[in-house]
Amino acid sequence: MDKIKVGKSQVETAPLGLGTNKVGGHNLFPNLSESDGLETVRAALESGIQLLDTAYMYGKGRSEELIGEVIADFPRDQVIVADKAAHDFSSGDIVLNNDPQFLKKSVDDALKRLNTDYIDIFYIHFPDENTPKSEAVGALQELREAGKIRAIGVSNFTLEQVKEANQDGYVDIVENYYSLIHRDEEEKLFPYLKDAHISFVPYFPLEKGLLTGKYTKDMTFAENDSRSKDEKFTGKLFQSTMEAVDILRPIAQRHHVDVLQIVLTWYLANPSLTAVIPGARNAGQIPGIVQSAKVELSKEEYDLIDRSFSTL
Ligand SMILES: NC(=O)c1ccc[n+]([C@@H]2O[C@H](COP(=O)([O-])OP(=O)(O)OC[C@H]3O[C@@H](n4cnc5c(N)ncnc54)[C@H](OP(=O)(O)O)[C@@H]3O)[C@@H](O)[C@H]2O)c1
């Protein structure tokens, strides 16, 4: 995979990465196995994946610790660690905090948990209400000058908030929700990012499994399954998503792969995206993810997929 430059920074990464909220993210997902998490990260790095997307919020630092354990066995320059912070648990509640001192302490603490000297990409995970965005990003710029981080990101920021954060031109990358069925950022955010030379990474690229091809129209979910209360897994949106996924099946057959690879390949071919970070629950899911980098869609196939999902 050709490497892609992150914003105006010196960071370069292979575009297919790994999302790690299921690596140690016990506060977000029940019954996670840490040994599965460790094996997932190791399998990803051994398969040539470089970009690991983590956050303090994933297990209150546990995801960072597990990643730190695995990357110690790999040459540091072969791994691109993307990390995030903003959740402040110090009052007993979860409060979003972008205060410069809080961000600086978050980076210092994360470096210890990751057992490394620098973090390649550091995102403000969510905006807070009070801190001027350029002050928060200014703190990250100081951390960059100190060699503790290499690229500056913001996540879950609106277009206006990204503009404010990028007042001094320091922002390299944005990570927001975007998928084949959630295209809100295309109209306004993407043109601004292109003009400002800011990279974009989507989260939820597989829509929590909905776009892997493993679900079909006739499926229903038990009352105690959280998907039975999620409109994406029920009702009209579920039906139309499954109809669009059916359009991918013959394309997948033509390339001798599954729907999941076609979906990931579509993101890799999308000129507005810098990288894609599908999440995996266990090492067994890594080969399927990695296979997507070997598929090449024709322009007709790319456009057909684009059209089929853009009207949902
Ligand atoms: N910045 C933010 O605020 C933010 C928010 C959310 C997520 N993120 C990041 O984005 C990443 C991606 O999001 P996500 O992991 O929540 O969702 P996702 O990538 O849309 O979906 C991940 C799910 O896809 C399924 N999957 C993956 N590989 C598979 C395979 N080979 N075969 C079958 N199924 C497969 C698994 O489902 P099962 O679990 O059913 O096996 C996995 O849990 C996260 O890990 C995290 O790093 C960032």
C-alpha cells in the first residue's frame, strides 16, 4: 500500500489502519477479552497495518496500555499511533475538557501508558463548550514542538469548530463519523478540508458490522440485544441498507471477495479520505480486513456503489 501523508505534518501512513475501541474498551463493550485484543493488534501489525487508532476513553487508558505492550515488539517507526483525549473523569462524572493544561497532562499520561516517546497523531477527542478551539490546538502545537506528538487532529468537530481550531493552520487531520450510509460531511466539511490541506479519517466505516455483508433483510434482533433499539438495525433504514448491500454482492463475487472487502476498498479509493480504521473484535477478523487492500474497483463499480448508498 502506498503511504499517505497526514495533513501538512511529517507523518506518513499506509491508508488501511485498525480501530481499537474493542481492544481493552471494557467501559464501552461488555465481555471483551484482553488476550483477543492483544492478538488483534499483533495480527494487524504483522499483516502490514501501521495505523492504530486508540483513545484514553477506550477502557480509561487500558486500550493504550495493551497497544503499548504489543508495539514494544515492533520497530517504533513501523507503527503509527493515533490517540485521543478530552474525557475528564476527575470530578466523578464524565466531563469534556479541552483546557490546555488538561491536554498536556493527557499526552504525558498517554505516553507512559503507551510506553513510547512520541504519539504520531493526537486528536482532541470531542470539543468542550468553553475552551477557545485555537487555544486547545495551540497546546497541541507546543507538544509537537516538544517532540511529544507529530501531527494534530480534532474529532467530532463541526465545520465551524474545525475552522476555529485551524485558525493558525496547525490542524492536520479530522476524524468524524462518516460511512457509506452516513454522508453528511461530503457537502461542506470535505471541500474545506481539501482547501486547507487537512486529512480526513472516518469512524464507523463498517457501521458496527452492518456493512460487512453478514446481515440480511429478514434478520431480527432479540429484545435484550441493543441492536433491536438501533434504527439502523430495524425498520426502513435497515431494509434499504440491506438492499444496497445486496448490490455489492455480485461485485464482491466478481473480485472473489466478500462484501466487507468491497466496502473497505471503496473507502480506500475515495479521494476525500486519507485512511480507514475498521474495528476488529479478534485476530480472526484481520485477514478479511487486510484483503481489502488487494482489491481494485473499476470506476464503474466505484460509482455504482457511491450512487447506491448516497440516496439512503
Ligand atoms: N473519534 C471517535 O469519536 C470515534 C468514535 C467511534 C469509533 N472510533 C474509532 O473508529 C473505529 C471503528 O469503529 P468501530 O470499530 O466502532 O466500528 P466499525 O469499524 O464500523 O465496525 C467494526 C465491526 O465490524 C465487524 N468486523 C470487522 N472485521 C470483520 C470481519 N473480518 N468479518 C466480520 N465482521 C467484521 C466487527 O463486528 P462484531 O463486533 O459484530 O464482530 C467489528 O466490531 C473504532 O475502533 C475506533 O478506533 C472513533
